Amino acid sequence: MSEQTAAANAGDGLACEKRGALGLITLARPEKRNALTIAGRARIAETLPKYARDPIIYAVVVRSATEGMFCTGGDIVEMAALADRDMEAAEKALGDEILLIWLAECFTKPTVSLIDGPVMGGGNCISRYGTHRVAGERYSFAMPETALGFIPNNGLAHTFSRLPKDIGMYLALTGERLGPADAFRLGIASHCIPSAEFDDITAALADAEPVDSIIDPRHQDPGPAPIMALSDAITRTFNASSVAEIIARLEREKGPHAAWAEATRTCLLERSPTALMVTHRLVREASAMQLHEVLELEHALVCRMMELPDIHAGVRARLTARGEAPSWRPSRIEDVSAAMLDAIFSSPEGHHIRLPERRKMQEMLA
């Protein structure tokens, strides 16, 4: 059965199959740009332990059946609709996503994500934590959640907080896209390989050839990273202790980066003030936390954000009734008080998930 056929026959938009020594997960939901459904994530979570325990399977590949498309994230329309109907079920689904990320992080066999096209939002849930993250020529990375009244999750606050020169804060707040050179320079992608090589990589792994000897020689230097030309300006503006100060610094930026600063300021002013404030604090706190701690905190925060009005306004304006300007509540940064922010970060105990220790998770996979 071909990857395209296998994935197209899967009701949840993906296929999980065994091909020689390879466990192959193929995304094929092109009408939704491979957005992951709740059912799709659940099937991956069921499949990875089977691959871990199968003595024949040497490595796992995650790829798309659709040319130039990887995964634009979780199906946030599905999640918002579920939250409207049954908040408890939505919170469980969010918790299951966190568990899947931790499962992927603790998975001990080589895992290769072959990414040619957008990888956004929840697309990082199934690609960020493998051993090899291969960027094709059409690769683009972004976490655009603040434009939807939501926050970057999937453990990306841990990554963002550790990127140099405050680039992570910039990416988290603005949702700016990175190309292959940027992602490789920042360590978000591990290799840059033309997508024409992806079938050969998959076939070689199915024959149990060593991953590094397959991947490393095919890597091609992507050249200079455009984002590094902005890095000093990003540091000057995004290392501020508040979102309001970031916006003020962008307004004061002069010289060769003034146009970039004004466009970035406009971008921030169009986003949910609450989402920006929560994201800013999350990224700053994540710098002193381990990944499992960040994931646990993110679960509490996303559950709380699902209860607030902005996610529903953002989904309607950006995804279901395109062209509308979202009506954020509150509508201004200065109206998001410290007390409101503290309340979001002091979510009820029911919103908290506790992840197994890494050793315990790996024992469960053995």
C-alpha cells in the first residue's frame, strides 16, 4: 500500500505502518493542511509504544503524503468547538497532547521528521522531539498562536527561552516564520536536505541502514540565516521586562531597522493582549524550568486560555469568518492587569497534569 493510499484511507488523516525496519507515520489531510485531529494524536500515542517494543523496528519516520505540506498544527477549530460543548473533554484532550509530547521526548529509537512545508503549532508535537528534524527547501516554522488569542505550547516555550539574543521571545510573541537557514542556525532543524531525497531516506531506513550515515552526507548548507541580521535589533527591543515596554522600544527604534520595528509593532498590536502577556511571562519563566515542568505549566495555561473569550474570537476571525477583526477582551495591553495575569497562572488544581519521570516513561516503553 502506498503512503498516499494508506493515509487517505485513515479516517483521522494519517497512517501508521511498518515498513521493514521502519515505523512510518504519514500525514495526509491536505484539505486541512494536515492539521492534527484529536483522534490522530491519540493514534500516534497508541502507535509509538508499539514501535518502541517491536524488535524489528529500528527507527521511526514522520512525513507528509502531500508535496510541500507538513503540518499546520492541531485542529484548533475542532478543539474550540469541543470546548464550547464540553470543557472537561477539551481539557482531557489537551492533557493527552502533553502526554504525547513527553512520550515523543522520551522515545529512545531514532526518530526522523522529514519536513517540507509549514510546521506550525501542534505540528511540533510530532516533529520537534525526534532525534533528526530534516528541513526541505519549502520548510517554514512558526508558532502563530497569539494571533488566535492563544499561546504557543507543545513545549516550545522551553525552546524559545533558550534561543540566543531574545529571538525566542520575538518568535513566540509575533509568530514570525523561519525558513530552513534560520531554523538550522537556531537548532530547530537538525539538517537541511532537498525533499527529492526523502523517499531514498525512507527506503534506506526501512532497510535498517544507520540513521546518521543516511542523513549526515545528504545535508546541504542552507547559507546565511536572515534572522541573524536582525538579531541585535531583536535583542534591543525584545529583552524588555514587559510587553508594553517591547512595544515602546519598537516605536523608538531608529536607523536601518526602523521599518522592521514599525511592522513588528503593528503585528503585536493586532494580537490578543492577554495572549501576549501570558506568552511573555511563560517564556521568561521557562528559562529556569526543565521540559517536563514547562509542559505541565503549559497544560494549566492552555486549559485556562480555552475558558477565556479571546480564543473563540480569534478562531472565528482568523479561521472560520476570515476578514473579521477579532474583538479581544481586554482590547489593550494596559488593561491586562497583574491580578488578571496572576489568576491565569494560578489555575485550579484540576487544570494541572503530572507527567511521569523520564525513567518511568522509558520503562513503560520497554
